Amino acid sequence: MIFHSLVGSTTPPSSIFNMISGSLLQGKRFSECKFSFVPWDGNRVAHELAQYARNLLESSSWIEENPCIIEQLVSQDVLFLSSSQ
């Protein structure tokens, strides 16, 4: 739904309308901006962060420290990328 809203193939529901509008507005600040769909297994960090956020009972922000799961996944991505080069 988010991807389709960003590329204009569907109207976003009111629950995410402001987020989509803001993203599109920020995208116009670049000389080129392209949105593409990446399946969850192609971006585990984003997927796991979304799953983590779903379970939060209130808003949360991280100033200096990140959730452990995110640090672990980023480390795995770095190791994977460095071994594939």
C-alpha cells in the first residue's frame, strides 16, 4: 500500500496520507527520486525495525543507542557485503 501510494497507483488511506505527502514533498527536493519495492527479506533491517515498532506501546526515539536487534542486523549486512566483494 505504501509503495503504491508513493508511485501514484493508489490513493493513500487517511492513516498514512501525511507520511506519503511528506515523503513525496521531500522527494521533490532532489534532482531525481525513485521509489522501488524491496521485499522484506531484501531489507531485513527495515523489516525487523517495523516489527519492533509494532510492539511498542508508546512513541520511542533513539538518540545515542539503537535497539540491539538493529545493530546486529546491520553488522550482519556489513559482513555479508564485505564477503561478497
